[in-house]
Amino acid sequence: PSPAAPATASVSATPPAAPASPPAAPGALRPMKDILKDAKSSPGFFTLHQKDEKVWLEILPSQLNQPFFFSYNIPRSVGERGLYGSQMGGSKLVEFRKIGNQIQLIAKNTQFFAKEGTPQAQFVSESFSDSLMSSAAVVSAPHPETKSILIEANALLFSDIPGYQTRLEGSFRMPFSLDTRNTSFSAIKNTSALTGLEVKAHFAVPKLSAPPMTPSPVPMPPPPSATPDPRSLFVSFYYSFMPLPEPMQTRLADERVGFFTVARTDYTTDLIIKSKAHLLKRWRLEKMDANAAVSEPKKPIVYWLDKNIPEKYRASVTQGVLEWNKAFEKAGFKNALVVKQQQATDDFNNMDAKHTSIRWFTGADVGFAIGPSQADPRTGEILDADIGMSDVFTRGARRAVVEDLGRVRGADGELCDHAEAAAQELHYALDLLEARGLELDTPEAEALAQAYLKDVIMHEVGHTLGLRHNFRASTMYDLKQIGARNALQGRAKGMTGKGFLYQLEKLYEVYRADEKLPASYEVVYGHAWKVNKLLDESSIVKFYPKQ
């Protein structure tokens, strides 16, 4: 047979078409640009993207496993039984950690530590646990250039991070749960210094329990009475994501000086008897003129008066804040405290972590003031503070403050009764005016109310400066009277020795007025400043007799 003719291929005038892109594998993550189509982007500390009711948070690879400051405050709440708006919540040092396709918001354990890179640091990390605050799934493939990823802020923050369900149950003994379907973002604010998101969280119970057939031997609290329907209520949480400052020089606490403290346990060496140290909670103040005896600070402590403060009281509130500048002058600072007024057109929320504020609030059973603060857990540097002042005195001087059903404690667990005591004094004074035939709307009554307000604001500002109540008088001397003694006589006592303390007490007595001593020494102890950090800090504290 004849051999077969060789096969010939036909030649086309056009090149063959490129092979089609393979379909995405089931479960593969979508490109970021597809997810963010028509979304509004907002750059900041963390870049945010928003479309309708959904918000995405973009995380760069460099932002993973890096600590930052995270806080949650409560702008709005129920209005009874200890659950009020304009209240400061908690704060943590946190980091984003990627585990598989999940991003975890991890609260770092800052209470126990050792020098990084040492075997001690390893055994400390193995001995104490971090905590999971929340988590969210990665929803996008990495960006082709920046390699950043997206998570839904809804999934991350529509959870009970503040633990408010427990507080609701403690107040009403009802199993309120977070209803994520009816929870939403009410505000977003993003800058390079802070990423802030306000969540309007809905808590609900399906039904109210029927009354018992026989009375309970243990009285039970009633359901919420300040809401239209006791089965449903909204609470707002303001979440702040903020970069950490460079660590500030720490200052050891001294039990004879009344400061709030941050406790840290250092396992780096076993050559010290006590590994646990108590650091002062204090503001970062540095002199603008390092060589001047008294200088304005590079960055003052700014108190923002919220726009919800009635205009007639703003001057007295301002005076209550600025009175503390007299004490700071003894520490070497002029105009350490500054007051600014939030305007009606300002769009920032004073409940974020960047604005130290004073706010008004009210409730069905409320009558107190509170001055908590949040600090860098590594150093004790105060980063934010928010004073809450109820309108009890503006609604009538005879309001039964002492009959409050719910009281709020600060983050340090301290209950402040100063506003209650001051209110009682005001009630007595107003009763006296009324007995003399003067009405409560007279100039005399108004002057009393303004003076009371200034007094309470001064007290709460003191708390936000790191100061506790009358610490030395209520603690130091009572302990000595019952025979308490320091078991470790040779240990470090902070910046002030015993001999100097006795000398100071003698000199300090000349400042006594109306049986009271000013808080100047505490301010000097906490905020006196110098340039040379290599010197022993005992040289900082100086207090001269009154001329």
C-alpha cells in the first residue's frame, strides 16, 4: 500500500485565544477590590471601608502581632440601677493575631512580664494566659500590592466585649442577650491617631417571667422601668483603637502618698525580694523650657467640656478644673491644665480615647459624680479620663441622693461619695436660706449651687489626675494605731525617705487652712520632672516652706 500522506496543519491569520481563567476554587476568598466596590474608604490608624450598614477594617501585615491601645466607653445606656450613659468603661493593651483564616483580638497579659528575649520571658509567657476579646474571619484575599486583608468590623464588634450582659443580669436578674441582627454602627471617626467606632447594641429577653405564686423569701429586683418596653433596650459602646505612646518613665508608688497605681510583676531577676511593683497612674508632663523653675508643658492636660453641659454651669466647671494649676505650679508647671469647650458643630465624640472630658448625664435613680481614667498598663501613663456629673443639683437641691438604687464604681473599684456629701451640705444651706424667706431661685441659692458644682468638679478632676481619696489620713495613721509595721524595713520606699517625710510634714503644716491641707505634695510627688533620667529620682521631690 502507498504510504499515507503527511498530515498538514491549517494556519490561522489570528493568534489563538488566551486560555480562560480558571474558576475560583470553592471557598476561595474574593479579591479586595470586588468586596469594596462602591464602598467609602476612610484612612486612619486602621483604614475603614463602609458600604450601607457594613464596615470593613483593613489590616496591614505590619499591624499584625503589634500591641496597641483598645478601650470601650459607654455614651448611652439604660438610665437606672447603675447602668448610665456618659460612663468610662475598660481598656486593654491588645494585638491582632492571625490564626488560619481567623483574626483574633487578643488582650495581652501585662501584669506579669520579663525582659524580652530572655528565658525568663519564655517561662512567664508559658505560665500566664492572654485573653480573647473577639474575633472575625478574613473575608478578602490579600491586596496584590500592600498584602493587607479585610475583616468585617460588624463581626468583630457586634459582640459583648464589655461584658454588659452580666451587668444587666446583675441589675435586673433577667437573662438579657445581645441581639446582633438589630445592632448597628451609629458613628465612625477615623484619624491617624485613633480609629473610633460607636456601636448601638440591642439587648433583649424573649419574655418577662410570670410573678411567683408565693412571695419569694429573697426580694427580686423589678424589670427595667426606664424603657418603653422592659424586654428591649439599647446601649451604645464607643470602641477606640489607638497607637501606644513611647513608654514613659515610670515612677514607683509610695503607700504614704495617695495615688491610684498600676501593678506589674517583673520576673527578669530573682535578686530582688519583691518582684511586684506598683507604678503611679499619672499624666505625661514635660517642661517646654527644661531650665526654667516653672515652665509651661510641651503638651498640657486638656479637659474638654462636652456640649451637653448646660451653659449656665460651664464657667463653674472651668474654674473647678483650673484650680488644680496652683498645685502643678509647685511641681514646676504653669498652665498644666487647659479647658476647651466642645462646640455644637464638632463631630467628635468625647467618649473616644483621645479626649479627656467632662460630661453631664442623668437617670431615673441617679445622683453622683465619678472621675475614672485609663492608663498605659506598661507604665501607668494616663491616656484618657472622663468625668461624669449627674444633673441632680440642677433638678432640685432636695433630690434624695442618698436613696440611689444603683451606684457606679470606677475602674479601680473605688466608690466616690464626695458628690453625695457635698449635696447634703448644699441641702442644709438651701434649707437655711428657705427658712430665712429666700426662694431657691434667688441669687444666693444660685451662688450656693455653683459653689457646690465647682467643689465636686475639683474633687473628680483630682481622681482623673491619679489621686485617691484622703489617703494618708484614712490609711497611714489608722494602720499605725493598730500596730501595723512594715515587715521589710530595708526595702525601697519610693522617692521619699522617712526623715524627709517628717521634715515635709512639719513644713507642710503652714499651708493648712480651715483644717485642710492642699493636695500640692501629691501633685509634686507624681509630676515633678527633670531632664536627666540617669539621676536617682529621689532628687525630684522638693517642697519649700511658705514664706
